[in-house]
Amino acid sequence: MNLSVSSSPHIRDSRSTQNIMLDVLIALVPALIASVFIFGYRSLIITAVTVSAALVFEFISAKVRKTPLYLNNLSAVVTGVLIAFNMPASIPLWIPVLGALIAIIVIKEMFGGIGNNFANPAIAARIILLLSFPEQMSEFSVKPAFAAIGSSSSGDLVSSATPMALNAAGKSIPSTMKLFLGQHAGVIGEVCAAALLLGFVYLLVRGVIKAWIPVTFVGTVALMALITGNDPVVSMLTGGLMLGAIFMATDYVTSPQTTTGKIIFGVGCGLITGLIRFYGALPEGVSYAILLMNLFTPTIDRYTMTKPVGGVKHA
């Protein structure tokens, strides 16, 4: 009888990409429901259109590249939802469709498909859209009941400033409770911290993610806010911090594998976000922080991965 010796992992379970992506979609449902309450049914339309576009581009890529079609693993659906969640409610529908094209074809498929992308596809798509269409990506609208004072009306939705923009201008911002419940302008998936935290708890209970990256990411931003004389609670509840920390910074492919690596990654994301928010010209830095740390992930893994017992030491 031959004895085969190999390095870990030796434990297998029934989890698959489809199982994991389904859990992520379930965790995103509270934020989607909240978006309908805050922005109306247009948030559903944006999400449906973007998800459909992501699936179509995934299908086209598989046919052109003559690779197996993996639409049932739901990764394209998750990417489509996250792109939609990074859009303002008033966005022209062709822009999130373009975002789906960038995320699926350019960021994911051109680098070898799922598991080979160098950055989170939704994050990269959002940054490219922000740089390409800054006006459309910065026109925030919300239902009249949740708009800031002095906002202008345009039908069912009202153009309004985000809490971060109000704070930067020295104007009064919504109460902490309103910030927590998302009763203010912003992109459709980021505003309701309560809904995002519900999703976070679900992912932790299901074992889909660990708390290291979200906690260190958000905690670092809060600490920097305290040091710089800003309100840490407002810093945690505004902008895309919760959405980015919970659902995009924790991407399996583009985040470190070890606990030490995850802590370094989260702190790095928090530091970059804080520097951009409190010292930079941009109002928000979450997307840029995650993208930059995605690029450092291979290096972080290289220096934090443990050596398997009995492994060969290379020169």
C-alpha cells in the first residue's frame, strides 16, 4: 500500500461557488429592499438591467472564447447587483450596462475568467465610470421625504446632496438615526447601513466571510476620523464604506488568504480611504482604496502565507 503525502487542505465540504454567491445575493436583499423604499422602483429597474447585461456579456464571452458557460454559478449576477448598487438612482440606464461590460469582459474574462481577475470587477467598473462620466455618476437623487433642505425637484425623485457633501460644505447633515436607516441621498446600495449590517451578520453566520477585513477597514476609518477631529460615527455611516467593506473588500479572489493578510488589507483600505476623505480633493475614497489594496494582495499573501510542514524550502 502506497502512502501519499500532500500539503493542506485535507478537509473538504459541500460549499461551491454557486452556494457562496447565493448567500451573497441573499445578504444583499435587505439593501435592495431598502433602496426601493428610499429611491423608489427605479432602483429595481437599474438592478434588473445591470444584472441582465452582466449575464449577456458573460454568455457572449463564453461563446467567443469557446469556454464552458458558468452562468449558474451566479458570479455574474453578484457582479451585476454590486455595479447597480454603486449607481445613483437618476443614472441613465446605458451607463450601468457599460459598467457591466467593463466588469465582465475587461476585468474578469480578459484576465482568464472567475478566479483570475486582478481586481474586484464591480469596483474597477465603478472607478472607470466615475472617471469617464463624473457628472452623471455624481447626480444624486432621492425621494422628496429624504432630500436635504434646498434640494431641487424632478418628478418622483429629488436632486439632493449626500451627507458627505453637506458635511464638507459645513452644512447640517441628517441625524445619526437617519444616516443609519439610509434616509438621505447617495448611490442606491450604500445608504442604508442597517440593511448592509443585516447582510454582514448573515454572511458571518453562514461562514461566507470572516469579520477581519470589514472590522479593520471600518475601524481604521473611524480612528482616523477621531484623530483628525471628524465625527467617527458619521464617517462610518456615510459614503460607500459599509458596502465596500462588507461586500467588495472581502472578495475571495482579490483579498488575502491569511488572517494576518486580511488585517493588513483592511487597515490599508482604511488608511487610504481616510487619507482621501480627510486630506484629498475627492469626497470619497473607498473604491480607490479597495482597488489599490487589490493590487497589493499577491505581495501580502507572499509574506503572510505559512509554510506547510515538510514543505521544500526553495532557494
